[in-house]
Amino acid sequence: MADISSPDKGADRARVADFWSAYCEASKLPENTPYQVWYFGDGPELAHELVELVLFGPKRATAGLGWIADARPETAAVPSGYSVVTEFDGAPRAVIRTTQLERRKFCDVDAAFAWDEGEGDRTLGDWKRGHWQFFSRECKSLGQTMSDDAEVALERFELLYPFEQALNPVDCGPRVLQGYVPGGLAQSCALQTSYYARHHNFGVTFEAGRMHDIGAFLSRYNPSQDGIWLLVDDGAVQGSIVIDGGGSPDDAQVRWFVVSDRLRTRGLGDRLLSEALKFCSTRFARVHLRTFAGLEAARRLYERHAFVLTDEQPTTAWGPTVLEQRFERIFAHVGPDD
């Protein structure tokens, strides 16, 4: 990664600011949220090739020399941080968010990371050949010598914007996108209503209620207190979970938690719930969810995550008469970890 460098940096800043504003307005993210600006590589061709792989290919990771990251803190990734990725001339192309950061020796980078970088044939051998050449050029500019023991900063990220490319059908495997994506919860609603129609004979009452509730939630959606996570695969939403923090300053609700039949039993529901509870743990004293009796696999998942049954009552609010259950989890510690 490198900082923006172009003849007219003032114009670049204006274009980047407009691009960032468009994303923030569409996603309801506060416009003053910090973000970084950088491009891939060390020249126009490489910068363009790699950002295209993010937008239209499988690239969901990047790597840089630890020396470079330390020397240029203004472009060094931060946990859960946002970045606007540009062309070499400063033209903004994408908004991404960091999902994982680690440092390893060059010799210790593994095949899984090479695959996630999405470059070349995605093998570790190809990754090492290409990055050895690139890192050697960077080392030379710093008066350093490239070696197998050189520290490498490894970053995985998610593509957030443009929205069309964020949902593109590329070979990234199932991935979780956090935040609002146009049509995301509508697709989730379709998954949930069709599943419950097949397995529990739910119909128009259930679907109408879900659509009404999703509309009401989105109309007041606030990313500082509400969370949306979409499970995306092959260009379509295959699951979701929502944290609705608008009801009480101390109590949030888990809503619209679903994983498609195609991806069920792969641990992805556990991943979604873990992400949502991590979000809650720094904001709320407790979180609850409503479900109904008979969903035993879901109940086991809730109880593994320290939810306890607090109430159950028969209801027709879902359509057919069911025994509605309320589960709650209380957090012992609220706020960022020390």
C-alpha cells in the first residue's frame, strides 16, 4: 500500500471526500467517521490491477512490509478501520473495512492468506514470488535488504462500497458484510419467510409483519446503536442477523437471524451471532431475542452463547399458534476491554 501521490492532490481530496460522503449518506454512517486513503502497489498499472481485483474479483486481503507500515502510519491499517482505495492518480474506487490484522515473518505467511489475496493463481508459491519482487523494491527504497525473516503486515478486509460490487458473485466463499447494503434485509426477509412457510406453515401474517418491522427499523437505523450483518455468497444474501438497539439504552434485541438451507450446518450461524454479541458487549447491559418452541438447533446455539429462557407464552402473532419464547443474555462487562 502507498499514500496518494498525484499532481493535483487538492482535487484528489475533493473527489475522495465526495466519494466518502456518498457512502456515508447511503449507509447512514456518520460522515466524520475516520478513514484512510491509499492505493495498492507502487505504480499506476499495479494500483489499477489490484483495485479491479477488489471490485470485480476475489481480492479480500493485502500485505505490506512492516517497515513501510511503521514509516507511514497515516496509511497503516487499524482494527475495524475504514479506507478509501484509489487509483494511482487519486481517483476513488472503493470503500473497504479492515476485518483482521496480524504480522508474520515473510517465511511464515500461509496458503490461506495467499488465497484470500486473490492475486495470480492464488497459490502460496505464486504469492511468495510476486511479493518477494515487490517487497525487494520497497526494501531498496528504504536502504533495507529483503529476507525471509522480514516482518509482513497482513490485512484482511471486506468491500463495502460501491454496493453493486460489494455483493458481486466472485469466488470469495461465504463472507460477512457489516452495515447497510441496499436490498440486503429484503433478501433476508425472503429467506426467512420461505423457510418458515415450508417448515412451519407460516404465511402472509408472518411475512407482512417481517416486512413492516424491517421498514420501521431501517427508517430509524443508526449505526452507532444498531448492527446489520449479512452473510453473502455467490452474489446473494444467504443469511443475516440484526441488533436493534433503538428500544432501550440498556437492552438490545436480536432480530432477523437466519442462514439459508444451502449454508446451514457450516458454523456460519455461530459466526453471525458471535459478531452481533461482540457489538452488543460494548454498548448494552443485556440483549434478548424472541423465537418459538421447537427450534432445538437454534436453542442450543443460543444457550452456548449464554442466553437463558426468561419467558414463554402462546401467541398467534406469527400466524399459526406457537409457544413464543424470550431468551436473554446479560453482559458482565459493558464497554471496551482494558
